[in-house]
Amino acid sequence: MKKTVKIFSALLGLLVVAACAGAGGAWYWAKKQPVSMNAERIDYVVPAGSGPRAIARSMQQAGIDIQEDAFVWMARVSGLDTSLQAGAYEAVRGDTPWMVMERMSSGNMLQTRLTIPEGWTYQRIRDTLAANPQVRQTLTEVSDADLLKRLGVDSGHPEGLFYPDTYVFVPGTADIDIMRRGFQAQQELLEQLWADRDPDLPLKTPYEALIMASIVERETGHSQDRTRVAGVFMNRLRVGMPLQTDPTVIYGMGSAYDGRIRKRDLTTDTPWNTYTRNGLPPTPIASPGKASLLATLHPEKHGFYYFVSRGDGTSEFSANLAAHNRAVAKYILKR
């Protein structure tokens, strides 16, 4: 009997030693042993609804040699298995399994950015999103009308409705989500600025302000001229003069525009030709930024009805046609 007790005690001792050794080995693997990787930095995506085992397999497929069973055990024992977040992540050589898992638990995701400059057209925005490998494509076969419906707009034209800005996002974000952010940002800004507009503007709606701001955006290469250019167009609207602005003509030409605008283009009627039609065009011609919206809603008050580029980004302003013709001769015709 005493011999049996001694054998049992010895076995129990061995089990305790083995358990301690196992726990120590697991602790060392989790917190001290760097994960083997086939590159210095590896990006990987955790799909929505993934559990620890599926996450480990996603990492393996990306080139991160994580031990699947050990990763599952670590996640469950630590209690982090229910807090691992879907998204895009980056593993760096030297990361331990614990560091990798903790990053996913805290949602410390990889981020990238996309810049939409002021003055870009809607089509250029869509083309840029479609060409970005970090953006998940969901709009390839979606028409402009269907896109607007997804954004809660029943009808209309998408031009100008998306705010030009730098958008930070997690790789794998859907194109519609970025478009929605741009749409909401433009709507909120327009509503805010419209409420504080000058009281005597010849503009009836926020949408008309958006149209005018898009023209101001495309007409000014010099920021200090914005409010003065806006003032010229307001003066013309008040007296019923055609706006006669080339960027609207170019927009109406569409793909026919080859970098030059000819006399026949100015006389060929389109809904956006402000030489052949009075008033504002039916839609914006680009996405205006905040500065152009502010200039439109708070234009400079003056007596100018004409302006021409000096060739250095600034403009020469004139109060009458005779003075304008002299400015054209000087700066355009070089006479």
C-alpha cells in the first residue's frame, strides 16, 4: 500500500511539473516568441464573423506562420476570443502572438487615405475609387440614379454632392461607404453655411449656391480672388447678364473636350453653356470646397462685371466691356 502511494505521489508530482512546464512554454510562446513571417510587414484582413480559428487561417494565408491550435487556446483562455474585431491589420516582424491578438482585440486597424481635391468632377471621383486597390468595389454595375437612391436621394444629378477632402479608411472599406461620407459631409456643410449666408444673394436655394460655388471653384486659381469672382457672377445674375464662363461650356462638352475651347464650342448650345443660356446651369460642374462655398455665400460687393486671367493665376477685373476688352488685349492677345 505504501508503495502504491509513493508511485501515485511521484506521478502527481510529474504531472504538476509537466503542467507548470507546459504553462511556462505557452506563456513564452504567447508573449516572448516572435511570430515567423515571410516579410518584414504583412497586411491581412479579418472578415466579419471570423472566430479565432478562422482568423489564424487568414493570417497563415497572408504569410504569418501562427500556430492555429495555440492561437485558439490563447484567445479562449485570455477571454479575448469574443472581442477580436473584423478589419484590416498589419503584422510586423518581431510581433509576438499576444501582440497580434491584442491588436485585433483593441481594433488597432491598418488605415489608409484617399484625397479628393477641390474641383474634381463626380466621374473622376468614381473612377478614382474604382482604381484604388484598397477600396472594396460594390458600385461597378450601379448607375448614378441607383447610387443616389442608396444615399437617400430620390432624383437629381450626383455632380457636386460629394465633399472634397482627405478620407482615412480601413482597407477593404466599400466604395459606397466612402461616397456616403462625402455626401453627408457636403450636405452638412452646405446646410450650415447656407443658414449664415448674406441676406441679399440672387440665389434661392442651397442647391443653387452649390452650383455657383462649383463655378467659382473652377474659375479661380488664386484664392484671394474667390470672393471677387463670386461678386462678378452675382452682379451678372442680378441684371440678367449671361454668366459666360468657360468651365461650364467645357463641362457640357463632356468627352468632346480635347483641352481647347473654340468659338464654335461657345455657340453650340448645351444645358451647361452659359454663353447661350442665361442664369445658372442645371447642376454643379464639380465638387466645390469650403472656401468656394464661403465665397459664394459671402461675395465681395463691387461694381465689376468682367474678369480675365492675367496668366499668373490672378485676374484683372473690369466694370464695363470697353475696359474688359483692353484687359483681354493686354493679357490674352498680348497687344
